[in-house]
Amino acid sequence: MEGKLLFYYFGDDEAYFRAIVGEFKRHTKFVIDFQRFYESDEKKIQSLFLKVYKNKAACVFIDLSKNSQDYIHLARILARANMEHNPVLVGLVDYLSPPEVLKESLITGINLAYIKSPETFDVVFGVSKIISPTEIAEHGFANADLKDDFEAGLPVKIGFIYETGLHIETDYPLKDGDQIRMNHHWTKKKVVPSREFFIQKVSPKNLFYHFKLSADAEFHFMDQYLPPDGVAPKDVEERKEYRLHQVKHHKKMLANWLSSNTTLSLEKKAKVLIVDPEFHFYHDQPRTDKNAYTIRCIPFLKDINFELDRLEPQVIAYSLDKPDAKESKNTVDQLKTLTQTLNERYQDKSPFVIVFNSKIPSKEVKETFNYTNIMTTESEISVELLVRMAEIFDKKLEQGLAKTKSNIPKIFLRKTHNASIAEITFNVTLTKISEIDMVFQTEAPLPIGSNIHFTTPIEMFVNVQPSKGQSKAPEFYGLIHSVGEEDKKQLRRFVNSVFFRDHDAQLQAETDEYLKLNVAKKVEREEAAKKALEEAQKAAAGDGEKESKPQAAPAPTKDEAQKPSEAIPNAETPPKNT
């Protein structure tokens, strides 16, 4: 890559900053102007956006260890901004940071996140692979070939929950009628046991976050029952009736949850789109997300239909380019195209347009562009004026909604609430893995640049990139990140275990054969011992029978027969008198 790259580090950890600067010098060919800045005031932190935008930084490291929510907000507005050159955003946390900070930073649009540790090569490798894959050599870590199946999840944001489903925003290319599985808060709480959803009303309009699509995901409440072959019809009917009973039960549980959590709801009704290359709302102003209405700032209208659809604003602030502007993008001709688009596509809504830096009077603009809800001013964008207008529109919308208020309860979740993040799950097959990258196959249509979540073999996130390999199944390359030291050790053990699988399998086979022979010999010995015991018992039983029979007196020998018989008293012959 030719030319010098500008990298920013926003944070106060100078030791870690110096470590990654040295690592980039050692392992890449990049020529980098690496600058560090730290602010602790909310307004000053938001103003760092202007530094990135004006100087076209190639990479921005945002340290979230301190002032976490203010720096997450900075990451969020950088990810949303419609820039000509979008920087690589890297989030950094330490071991004292709550786990929610890491996950929330990734859902804002950050490309990579790392837990700060003495090992910094994976940080350099990941950033380099995204900026220019050929500018860094192969990592040199053990790379194991395998074919293991795992479940992964793509994080999505939940805008609100209602009595039958969730309104989500995502980059996953959903279509009406899709069946998906999602990990979500209400499964963990056992309010809605099923992870199955039916997708309807997919739209690229009225988006709150940086994603490209919204959709209504309808709960199944209980997983569908698919009876296996051979099950009796009666049992099938009983199981289906049981499922219907459970669906009704969990619908009631969700209704109770909704009624008990109405205080969680926070809906921003009025929406303001500000087209301003100077970004006045980010210059020493309070955080834009702390207003009671939605404010979106973009430098110019790259695609008018796209920008209007994704926000559907009630107020549009349009700042015309100054005469000394280097590039003319926000011109009178562009303003004319904007009003024509509003007349053609948004007649029923007719947003109010305020034009700043204009020499043309309001009356003339109305007549020329044939658009009634427009006014002009020669002054620069006024934050105070737009805030007051947003308040007026917010009250009008509140009154209008009160008249048409639906009885169907909705809970609009705050973006920082744990329940506002869910994950679309899918199966992947890992074909190659090291401790910092992987190659995997999946039928899921994953957007390049998205981050997917694994819980096995370890807890980690993987940034999805194109794969160089050729295979029948769709294949992707992944950069592993968001891994702590203990998980990294476990990943190393897993990688090493893959190398020894064949060897271990052979040893196991030999061990199994040895044990099999031992068992056979043992059985043989036991059978022989049993047989010997039976024969001994039989022999002993035979000897006992012989001893129990009466024995005949032995015949006298020849000598004994010739001896004179001894006088034996005879009862029949009385003894002689002595």
C-alpha cells in the first residue's frame, strides 16, 4: 500500500498505545502516522468525530476502558456516518470492563474488539488483514485442518417487543416467510422457550440503528412438533394438543411480562435528519443520543431515497455549501432533487425542510420547488433552532399517537438494555483454525465485514472476510477477536489437540484392542476356573457318597484262619465255676 496512513488512538493508556505502535512497525510495511488523544468530557469525546472525518483516518482505536458509554457513542456515530472513506474501527477493553461493554461495542458497528493484554500481534494482524491483506506476512501460528460442526450467531438489535414477536434490525438478508432460530432474552428467562421465529414485514425503512434491514420476527413460543416415523396417531394428537396448551400458557407469560415492564419502554418519536458537512451537532455539544428524539447527522445525501427511507424524518436540516467549499455536494440543484423526491414519494408525510446558508428567500424557494413545508435562512445551522423544532414535532406526534393509540402493548427497549441484543443462529463447519484466524463453511448468507459469535470451542467473535479457497460449500475467512488470555490458552489447547487426533485415535484403537484381549483372556480364565470348580465339586460329591455306604469285613488271611480261636464268652453257655 502506497502513502502514509493516519491512525488514531482515543484513550489514556499510553503504555498499550506504544506497544501496538511498535508491533505495527515490526510486522507490517505500513507507513503510519499514529496519534493518540484522550478526552474525559462528554462533549469533547463526541467532538473527536470531527477529527476522524476531516482528516480521513484509516483506522481508529477507541479505548472503552474509561468513560465507556461516551466512547461507545463515538463509535456509534462513526459507524453511522455516511463517509467517503470509512475507517476501520477497533474497540479496546480491559479485564475490569463489564462483559456488556464488549458486546455493546460490537453491535454499534465496530469492526474488531480486543481485550488489552501484553500480546498485541493479533491486534496488528486483524487490522492489517482488513486494510490491506497483502501487507502483512502469514502469522506463523499452528494451523490445524479439521471438519468440525459448531453453532454460531450473528448479533441483531431488538427495537421493540410486542405480544407476538420482536422487531429486529440486522444486515442478515432476511425475506418474508423465512424461518430462523434466534438466541434471545426471553428464552433465558423461560418466558418464551422456543428459539424458532417466522419472519414477516422485512423492510429497509424506518431504521434506528446502523443496520440495513428491519423485520418483525414472530414467536413460535414452542418448537414445532415433528413426529418420528412409527408413532401412533393417538400419541401424535396428544403431543400436538400438549404443544397448543403450552403455547397458550407462554403467551400469557409474555403478556404478563409486557404489562410488568412498561417502565422500560423508551420510544423516540420525532426524527431529525441533518445534512451538514461541518457537523455542528458534534462540535462541543451534548451527546446527540441524550435528546428525547432521534438525530442523525450526515455530511451529504449520497443516495436520497436510501437516506430518507432508513430514517423517515419529520424534520430535515439542509446546509448549503459555502462559496469557498472545496467540493460542492450540498448544492441548490441537490436541494431541488430532494424536494422533488419528497413530492413524489412522501406526499403523505411531507417533512419540514429548513435550508441554511441560503441567499434565496423562503417564498421563492417554495414557488420554485413547489414544496410548501420549506423555509430558508442565511445563517449557519442552529442547534438550538433544530432542538426547538424537534420538540414541537415530538409534541404533535405524541398528540396524534394518543388519538390512534393501539391497545397492543409494545416495549421499546433502550439500546443499552441486555435484552436489546439477540443472535440469529446457524451451523458452520470449521475447516482450518489457528489461535487468531479460521476458515469455515456455512450456507448462511453472511455479509462480509459482519461479526459472528461462537461459544465453543471457546467464547469468541469472528470478523467475516472473503476466503481465498475454492470449495463446493460457501466458504469464508474469519479473524478471531474479543478473546481473553484464559480463552486464548484454551483455544491453543484445542488447536494442538486437532494435530494429535490421528495419533490419539490410533493409540485409542490400540488401547481398545488391548483391553478387548484382556477382557477375552479374563473371560477365558473365569470360564476355566468355573469349570475346574464344578469338576472339583462333582468329585467331592462322589467321594462323600462312597463313605456313607456300609463296608464288608475284609476276608481273613491264611495265617489268621489257622490261629486257634480265643475264648469268647457265650451268653448261651454259662461260664464254668472257678
